[in-house]
Amino acid sequence: MNQSPKVAIIGGGACGLMAALCAARAGADVTIYEHNQSVGKKILASGNGRCNIINTTSCADDYFGADPHFASYPLKQLPFSAFETFCHSIGLLLDVKEDGRCYPLSNEAKAVLFAFNSAAKVAGVKILTETKVTSITKKKNLFIVESAQEKMSYDRVLIATGSEAAPQLGASSDGYTFAKSFGHEILPTYPSLVQLHLNSRVHHKMAGVKTHAEVTLYVNGKEKGKVQGDILFASYGISGLAILDISQKASSALMKHQKVALSINLLPRFESSELNTIIEKLFASVPHYTVETVLSGLIPAKTVTYLLEEAIISPSVSVSKVTNKELTKLLRLIQDWRFEVSGTHGFKHAEVSGGGVSTAQINNMTMESKHINGLYFAGEVLDIVGRRGGYNFNFAWATGMIAGKEMAKDL
Ligand SMILES: Cc1cc2nc3c(=O)[nH]c(=O)nc-3n(C[C@H](O)[C@H](O)[C@H](O)COP(=O)(O)OP(=O)(O)OC[C@H]3O[C@@H](n4cnc5c(N)ncnc54)[C@H](O)[C@@H]3O)c2cc1C
């Protein structure tokens, strides 16, 4: 008779929990090691406490890494319909928004964790919390998993330790250390979905100013991306959803020591010639108004103050006195206000990390190492990072599911 495989899952995040459930439901004897006091801390913190659990439209194009197509196979194994069926099996109902983002119907992240925890209990998964794995070694066909408390042996091990993003929630680089100890390559990591630091005279004075804008990313002077959304100036630089969306490419370029800049278009709804005409007409209709008053009808007042400072135009000058040269400069700044990006706000503030365990050495149909039989990697520890919008959990669920099912197979 075949014995059920003894499986260790290192990391009780989204990926580890999914893998544990799938493995246990398929008959494996599963233990999760989690160094936090409880599992799923990032699930609880996600989506501002609402957990953007998946995106119904996910495909490899939504991911970055040395080989984003690595994600294709796992994503296809867990299409939205299959994920929804799985969620129903653990008592979790979902709410799909128009843009494909999906949340628990209760709109509470804790519902997701509760459902996974309850299902894990029913499936007989052992969860060792406050248990930090310090080393994993392989002797003959067995893996020795060592923590401060004990040494245990397993037939198969999944490294689902996530990335270094948000260390305050338990993130660690331990997965990379374990991977390296088995000869796996780690691609340099960098914070992603993160706020950016600016090198400018004015951003800190605009701290707290929030507006809608189009943001264009330049790397070494070449356009590399464009997004529209909210931006929020801060003492250190800039944040807001548009910035998080563009941060992946910005942060990856900064890591390669490339020159990174943002162009901010405060009035993206107008073509530049159209804006020219509108402003000229406005100036002509109220020639005695100050330039500050007129511009405040178009863009947030606090922005106007610093836009004029940057254009070196006195706010109190009447519009009839603004020279053509000044007007041209003003128009350019409104639609192409350049800021040099000097860095990111770091892993502490990042939602995810780029880089990680190279996917070249992992079989994406099983998530098993191509070098070490019985050793698996899944979730954010891998060199795959998704866009904002439920894509990162999507990858964690899909790869966790595959690894879990594979690890439960007969020895
Ligand atoms: C604030 C925030 C909001 C987010 N919101 C969203 C969202 O709405 N939608 C979305 O798709 N993504 C979101 N993400 C990203 C998402 O949380 C991650 O991509 C996802 O959690 C990755 O899952 P994982 O299981 O691979 O890693 P993790 O969830 O990071 O889990 C890894 C686990 O391993 C544990 N661990 C690490 N080292 C050890 C060790 N040596 N021994 C034992 N345990 C260890 C960690 O404590 C952790 O619990 C958000 C991230 C953050 C930080």
C-alpha cells in the first residue's frame, strides 16, 4: 500500500494555505510552518482590509519577471470559474467588479482568512505558528526541516515564504537563502507597487495635494509607460494609485542604475493645442484676474502655487501681463511637469517585490525544482510579480494549488 506523502509547507501566506489545502484534500500529511503568531497576515492587510482576492482577466501579460510566460500555465489551471468553485467549497462567496477585480462578498479580508483556516482544520492540516524555519537540507530521499523548536523530516517541501515586501507583516528573505542552499539562482529583488522618491524643489511643499493626472514614465529619456489615476504628493516624493501602477517599471530601472523620470500631465483630458486655446480664451476674457485665480479654476489651487513657482511667474500678476514665453512655459508644465525619480519608498512600504527565485529552474507544470526532486517553490518567492488588481494573489493561489496537488501524489 502507498503511504501518504509527508509534506512541509514553509510559509502560511496565501500560497502556502492554498497548497496545504490542496495537498491535504488529496490525501497528504501536511504541516505548515509560519513564523508569525498567525497565518495569512498579508491577506488581512490586503486591499485596504478588503482583499482584492483575484482578477477575472489575469493572463501572463499582467506579470513581470525574466520570463513572465512562466505564469501562463499555472493561471490556465486556475481560471476564475475554478477559483470561484474552490472558494464555494470553503464557504467563501465572491463579488466581481466591472473591471475584473474580485473581493469577498462580505468586503472583509478576514472572511478570506477565516474560510482558509476553517477548511485547513477540517482537512487536517497541522499549522505550526511562531515557528521559524532556519534550515532545510536533504539527506537521501528525505528533507530535514529545522526550526528553533525541532528538526523534522518530510518527503516533500514547498518553499512559499513570499518576498521581502512589508517586513512588518512577517516578510523575510529566508526563501531565497533556502533556494540558494539548493543551488537555485536568485534574481535581484526590488520593491514594487511602491511610492517613489523625487528629487525636486517643490514636491515636499505640495505634500498632501491629491489630484487626477496622467503619469508618463521615462527611463534613460525613453518613454516606458503611461497611466492615468490619482497622484498624491508627499514629503518624500509621490504616491497614489497611478504611481503604484507605474512603480514596477520605475523600481526595476532604478535597480539597474538607469535614469528615471516622471512626466505629470495635470490636464490629460485636453490635447495641448486645445488647452492652449482654452487658456488663451480665458486669459482674454478676464485680463485683470491674477494668473493664480484663473489657473485655480483648472487645477487644484495648491498645485497652482508651485506650478507658478516652477515657471517663475508671480501668482499675483494679472493674466494680461503674462508674456508669450511665460505662457508657453506654463502650458508645458501643466501637461509635462518633469520630476526626477531618486528612489523608492522601500520594501517596508511596498506591496510586492520583483525578482526572486529564477523561474528557469522551476517546472511550471508542477512547481518542482528542476534540480532537486521533491523541492517545490510557489507564490511571490518566485521571480514573477503582478500588476495591482488581484493579480499577485492570483499567482499565489494558482501556483500554490499546483504545488499542493503535485506534492500529494504517491511517492
Ligand atoms: C499591504 C499589502 C496589500 C496587498 N494587497 C493585495 C491585494 O489586494 N491583491 C493582491 O493580489 N495582492 C495584494 N498584495 C500582495 C499579496 O499579499 C502577495 O502577493 C501574496 O500575499 C503573496 O503570497 P505568498 O503566500 O507567496 O507570500 P506571503 O503572503 O508573503 O506569505 C509568506 C509567509 O511566509 C512566512 N515566512 C517567511 N519566512 C519564513 C520562515 N523562515 N519560517 C516560517 N515562515 C516564514 C511569512 O510570515 C508569510 O506568512 C498586498 C500586499 C501587501 C503588503
